[in-house]
Amino acid sequence: MSDESLIKLVNQDEFEALKKKESRLLVVDFYATWCGPCKMIAPKLQEMAKEFSDVMFLKVDVDEEEELAQSCGISAMPTFQLYKGGEKVGEITGANAEKLKELIAEKK
């Protein structure tokens, strides 16, 4: 599995389209380029993307996509939201890789 499974979203329309059509679990990483904890968890997220090849990982830069971050209720970074079948099924705020991994395993 290549690192291609980690996708950076371009806009809200793309996010909404993926949320509606994707049957796999979506893990959305809301991050900021200046956020230390976001940088710390990034390599662990790459590892999870390889481990959970049946899960789609997305990244959203909150500074680039302020509207999307606001509509998803993001107030701290990193925040990870999980979606399945168009519905939000989980959320974790903070760079807690173990907790995120457990939630992914539980929801996929």
C-alpha cells in the first residue's frame, strides 16, 4: 500500500461527495501546518493508512479549508473524525495515536 491512501482534500464539495459515495470508513485528519502535535502524529497516521488498507484516510488543512473545518465543528488540532455511510461515527481531538487506532478498529 502506498502513501497515496492519505489524501489531502481540496475543498468541501470533494469531502461531501466522498462522504456520500464511499462505503469504507473515512478517517478525516483536520490539521494545521503550524501545529506541533499534528506533525508528531503524521508518521503514525501513515502507518495506520498502510495497516488499515480497507479504510480511506483524508487530510484537511484547516487554514486552507476554514469553511469545511467550521461546518465540521473543528476547534482544536488535530481532530480526527470518522464517517461511515455518510454519517459521523466517531471523533477524537488530540494526537493520541493509540486511541485513534482503537476507534478505527472498532468502527471499520
